[in-house]
Amino acid sequence: MPRRVLFPLLITLILTILFAAPIVDDFTFWGQMDWDQFVSWNAIGRDSLLRFQQFPLWNPYVNGGNVLFAHPHSPFLSPFYIFVIIFGAYIGLKIQIFLYLFIGLLGMYVLCRHYKLTPKASFFSAVLFMLNSVYALHVTEGHTEWLVMALLPWLFYFFLKSLQNVPYVIASVGVLSLILLNGSVDVFSIAVAFMLVYAAFKSFSVRSLRPLMVMSGILAGTALFCAVKLLPMLEFLHQFPRYTLDNSGTPWNILVRILLSRHQVAYDLYYIDQTQKMGIQYLWHEYGAYIGVIPLVMVICGMVKTFKSRWPFVCSGIVFLFIALGRNAPVNVWLLLHCFPFWDSQKVPSRYILGFMFVASLMAGYAFSYFEEWMNVLSVKKYRLFKYVPVLILLFVVCDLFAVNRPIFEHAFTIKPFAVKREQAFIQRYRKAVLFENGTSRSSIYPVFLSNSGILEAYEVVKVKSEGVRAFGEEGYRGEVFLAGGRGDVDVAFFSPNKVVINVQARQPDILVMNQNYYTGWRVLSAGPSYPAEPYDGMVSTPVPAGKAVYEFYYLPRSFLLGLAISLGCIVTASIYCYNKRDCFVT
């Protein structure tokens, strides 16, 4: 392997291992705050695949039964989900923390080299983008969807390649699809918005619609490739829309603190009351983006120095800074963004600072490259030692980022695993459950799942209805399956997330009810006459005639089947196209 390739890979790998090392101090420990919710989606899907050999379409364990694959945060089609399947949810996700950090550092380096920046300047941009506190804070909070922020440099890189070489649109589609299939709807919305804003500025700059047309092709290709995920998800969100009226934002008076404060951990994990004193609505993990004084100076210099030639990129960063500021910006771009479908369901405008940090990191690399060139000139004219100044500054910035942001990871996994007895039969056992101590988690979904139980009121980002489902011991609870009229006997012969087999012996015609939420996609199968699945007080049901029979409730929405057909067709078409155009990717 050539040295110019091996050296960046080695340095990137070393930085990744050293920076994320705190997460393996207690490798088996569970995560705090939102980790319970995000790890549950991963663990339940893994259980469906391995224990029941079923594709994880339905989640019977949460809120009286809810969609799993169609949920915006489901990650099952991400290729990196293989680590969860092999090693389990927690260890698999911890491995992904390292993997995505490595991918992000390498991606930013490759992008900078594409822009002809020096290797040192490219590393400078890479560490600013991935080692600022955005990645560490969101991961520590449990937002595993934010792992894929590491793919933003690759998405932009392949988009730039697509402008000269159309076949690279396939690569752009692949990267954007990875973001969506990881269940990262927030990062997906940020990435798409950024790319559209940049494409619009670039089209205006070159007096051509080509950048916008290429971006439109990428979005269309992503929709087709991800149809298997996108169609069920849109069907679900159509039933349970998530409209928000969040008009908060980032106050100007804490913007300096966001970028320069060396106390990036304390505000969230120890001094939560500080958020109210600072006039911000959310906890600190939604704001922190520490880079330090020297990089900030480099960012400003880079924007000024390159504005004439790179103004579409710089202006895109400014737009995203305005979005992050929300109502505090000179122009409320956040409110404008909220007028569009899909973005009308987004909240927390401060998250859009990711787009600004992406631009800022590259601009700092430009400034560093100019500074390096200046030092080289001085070393020739005056003192040879001047050529070592950029190296010293790079090392100082890396050490500073390590000193401030690396300790954030030390607070990610603080919960010692406790034994949970797995019950033989699945039952909706809990209305609410708080099994973690000292407020270390917002919910207790994961241990409830491990006990083979359901919980009716769990923390959920999408407000779903659970009308008739009852928990064991509550008034109105009649079992996990029952006959509405009570005219016979029923029992569960087989239970799995997507399929429940029920023995029925009805003395008279009745209605068979399952103690799970009804959604479009539930179906009924029996040896004799069968009827469609219907809602009964919000639960899954079907009419049954008198007599003895076996009924099977199974969940298989048409939107999934249609999406699967579209995605498979897209994959086959793209594979044939790439094979015929394989020589084009060499350039």
C-alpha cells in the first residue's frame, strides 16, 4: 500500500482509538439517558431476527405494540447493524462508535485532499469536524442516530464528483441511503437540507441548473433505493404525524460558549439547572460544539480568504448557523424550513449547527493551508524552524480537543447491568416502569424487553395511541387474547413479534381480540373461513364463527412489500448500470 494512503489511514485509526477509548473502560455497562430507548430498537430487532427468524416489522414490547421497521429510528437495514447481530446491542453499538469516528475523520481528510489542501491542513479539518463536542455529546446522550454525521463529508465528496462524472450519483445515493437506513432521520434532514442549499447557491454561481439537477437525481435515487424503508415509514407518520411548534433556537449570548467553553460535560450531566440560567430550552448536548480559540480564528480567516472562490459553501454554512439560531437569527430561516413537508416534524433548531461546523472545519483547513505556506516561505527567508510551527499548532489543537471533548465519553456508560428474569410467556406487564436509579435514564424499555414484557407508557419520540390495550392487573385486562363476548375459550399457542397463533373454541360467533394496538398491516390466517383484521377498541381483532379453530394474526403491511419490490428493482438496475460504467469510477 502506498505511503500516501497508509499514513492517513494509520493516523486516523490512532486518533479514533485514543479519542473514543473511554467508552471501553466499562465495556459491558449500559448507557444513560436516551441510550435505553435507542438500544432497545436495536435489541428488539436482533431478537426478532435471531430468536424467531423474522424480519423485525412489529414491536410488541412498547406502548401496547408499535411498528418497528417502519419507525423512523429503526436501523436494521444499515450494513453496520451486523455488529449488533454478532455482538449484541450494546457492544455492537460501541463498536460502531469507533467505526463511524474513523469513517468521519477519513472522509473529511479525503474531502480536503480533493480540494488540494495539504495533508496537515486536511488533518486539521478532519479533527475539527469529528473531535469537536457535537459527536461526543450526542453519543453520550444516547443518540445513536448521530453516529452517521460521520458520513456527511463522504456525501459532499461524492456530490462534487457527481458534478463532473454522473455515475458518481450512485455513490452519493449509497451514502445518503446509509444515513436514512440507519434510522437517522434528524441527520438525514440536516444533510438533505444542506445539500439542497449548497446546490442552489452553486447553481446560481455557475449560472447552470446542473448542481440542482444532480441533487434532485440523488434524492430520487435515494427514495427508490430506500423505498422498502421509506414507504412504511411515511405510512406510519401519516397515521401519527409529528408536528412541532418548536420556535426556540440558540441565543447569541451563548454562541461563544458553545464554541469556546471548556466545560462541555457539566451542563448536561451535573448542572442541568444551568440550561435555564443560560436561557436555552434543551440540555447541553443539543448545543455544545467546542473547537477552541485557534481553530475559531482559522475559521474566520478561511471564510474571509476564500469567500470569493468558495462563497456558495461559505454562505451555506451561514444559512445553517441562522437555522441553529432559530428565532434569534437576523432572518428566521428555521421558521421557513418548518414550512416544508418532513421538516415540519423536526424540532431542536440548534442541531442544525452541524451544517455550520462542517463548513467551518473545511474553512479552517483552508486557513491552515495558507498559514503553512506562509511559514514555509519564512523558513526559507529567515529561520528554518518556522516550518515546524504548523505541526506544533496541529498537535496543540488535537491535544486541546482531546482534553476538552474526550472526557465527555466517560459519562456515556455509567449503569452497571443488573439481572433481569425472562418470563416464559409474554404479557403486557407494566403501565409504567422506572427500573433505573437516580434519573440516569428517561425510560426503562430495555430491561422490560429483557423480561419478555410489554410496557404501555414508555418514552417515545412519535406520539402513538394506545387506546384499549391494558396491562396485567389493571381494570379491564382480559388476557393477551380473549373473545370480546366471552363465548368460549382461547389460548396462545405461539407468540412472536410478527406472528401470534391462537387456539379458539367458540360456543357462538364472537370477536377474537389480541391485546396489541391495531395498525394497518395486521392480517388474519385460518384453516377455515377468515376475515380481515379489524380494530376493536384500538386493538387487533377478527370475527370468528362458532367452533374450534386455529387463528394466526400476523403483521405484514403492503407498504413494506411494495417498497421491497421497488428497492430490489432499483438495486438490480443500479448494479447493471455500475457494471456497464465501471471504467467511469476510476477517474
